[in-house]
Amino acid sequence: MYHPLPLYIGLRYTRAKRRNHFISFISGTSMVGITLGIVALIVVLSVMNGFHKEIQQRILSMASHATLTDPYGGGMADWREVLKQVRAHPDVVGAAPFVEVQGMLVNSSYVSGALVRGIVPTEEDEVADLRDQMVSGSVDDLVDGEFRIILGRDLAAFLGVGPGDKVTVVTPQVSATPVGIMPRLKRFTVSGIFAVGMADYDRNAAFIHLGDGSKLMNYGEAVSGVRIKLTDMWEAPRLSREIAYDLGGSYRLVDWTQVHSNFFSALAIEKRMMSIILFLIVAVAAFNIVSTLVMVVTDKQSDIAVLRTLGLSPARVMAVFMVQGTAIGLIGTLIGMLAGVVLAWNVEPVVGAIETLFSVHFLDPTIYYISQLPSDVHLADVLSISGGAFLMSVLATIYPAWRAAQTQPAEALRYE
């Protein structure tokens, strides 16, 4: 079978047992370094993707995909009509009214700020998973006129209350009394505790019934706004604009990418910086190929001279050594890609086996809300890592191969 001469010679050099075992050692080290670097990158980025996905799911289990409010910060009196129009949109899965206020919760000498949201339990199921996050009690315990409240686990622990205890909700609104202007406050009974695993909710959120919230805020029949769940959360910006346009632009519509933009931007930057740091492992291994090929070129001076004498052009000599270096990079890349994907898919049982073997816990469930290592392998990450590593390996062969092409046959064979 016909093989291009540079490819044939380059692969033969790769397979041959070298007289200089140190060169073989450096060559193997380069290949192993590329493999380990790719494995580390794929596994770490997959675990980061898993953590990001887990955090995102926890945030969106409580936050709506889009929120419709009055542009002037007042209440929505016509929310029932708006609710009908929103639910009529083909890309809306569910919608629910809410009343929201930044208030303070007081129990004895313990005081904490909190976001108090009034909801209708049956309608809230359409836009959030609060029911699935309940640790004790039930969302259905929120009944209009009963003035019951559900607290986040950390918030309840700080206030020192549990189901059946009383807390006082103090709002920024004021009431005129015979003794002067006083903040509006109301005593509520704790009926349940929820835990999301995110401090923004577990430490800073509380839920009451929509009717109790309207009374507390003195809204009457109005509400603060409407929360919306869409068929595709990634299309939230576009769909939000469509819904706002259908409503005539009379309301302010904010999607989840705007509300949590800083947080998710920080996660993206963290992932990018971690990729750059870990890619240095691949860079070091790739530049080891330079050392390997420089020594090979020195070792093969007489062979190069003979090939040049037989008519092999400098470009084809250069191709011989580029093939050899590229083969090292390709083998390391393929092994690293395969091993990285397999390990990333099985990182949880592997870590579990290590924890069992050494009797340690990397993520203590008593400390961390996410006590396991979630992994989410992205094909784009695998291809970009492998492609980048292979490209770096190819680039690392250019200088040594160019040096080989500059060999002068007469000089190389003078002392042979």
C-alpha cells in the first residue's frame, strides 16, 4: 500500500526503539502530560458544569422565568385580566399572582430582614417548586385570613422559631395612630419550614398567603405582580419581549437572566479562568514535544543528511518530524479525551470509592448543601479541549522540524 514518504518515515521514527532512552522517556512524558492535562480539564469542567446546573436548578425552582410588575412600583389592580392574557400565550406554562414586601421578622430580641412574598398555594405550583422544598408543614397550610407564614430553614433557625411559634412581620408601610405614625406590623404563626440549599432563599425568604399579604400591604384587591413560567427558560428574553408587546407595553417585564445576571456571569468567568489555569498543564506537556524533537533531530543528523542526499526536499524533511511530533500529540489527545469522558461520567462513584477507602468526606453533608459531585459533560467542552491540545502539539513541532530542514548534508556527514 502506498504511503507518502514523510508520513512513512515519521511514523517509523515514532515506533522505532531509540538508542537514546532519555529521548524516549521525554517523549513518553510529553504524551502522558497531554493525556493527564486533557483528563483534568474535562473532569474539572464537567464537575463545574454539574455544580452550575445544580445551582441554576435550585435558583429557578423558586424564581420565576419572568416577572410582570407595574412600571411605577404600585400595585396591579387588573391582575386577573392580565393573568388571562399571559396564560393565553402559547409559550407560557403557568402564571401566578404575588404580593411582595421587604420587611423585618421579629421574635423576642431576634430581628432579621426578609423578603416576604404572598402567594396562592395552588397557583404557585405553576411557577415554582416550593411544595417540593418543604422540610416540615405544607404549602396548603397557607389559608387566607389565618395569617400563617412559611420560613426558610436558616431564617427560622436564626429567629429561634419552629412550626406553631409566632413571629411579627414589620413592613415599611406606616399607619396613622393616636400616638403618631407607626410602622404596619402583624403577628403570624409559623406553619412550615422550607430548604432550597441556597442562602438567598433559606436565610432571606418567607411566604404568606396572597390575601394576607394584600391586607398587610393595604393593597386591597391589587397585587405586586404576576410571575410567569415559560416552555423554554433559555428563550426567556425573547419570549418576555413578546409577552410585554402583547400587553401593550403597559407593564415592566423582567426575565431571570436579568435578575441573576451578575451571579451567572461570575460563574462563567470562574469557569473560563479555571480552564485557562488547567490548560497550562497541556501547554507544558506540549512544549515538552519541542525538547523531544530537538533531541531527535540532533540524534538523526546523519539520517537527515542521507535523506537530503537522496533528494528529499527540506519541506519533506520538515514534514517527517512534524509527523513524529503530531503522532505524540494525537495519541495523548485521543487517550486523554476517552479517559476524561469516562472519568467525568463516573466521577461520583469514583469519588465515593475514594471516600470509602480513606474514610474521608470531601463534601461533608453537614456543612455543604451539595454533598456530592455532580457532573455534566458538554460535547463542546470536550471538543474544544481536545482540539486545543492537539493544535498546541502541532504548533510545538514546527521549530524542531524547521531546524531539521536546515540541516546541511555535507556538514552532517563530515565526521561519519
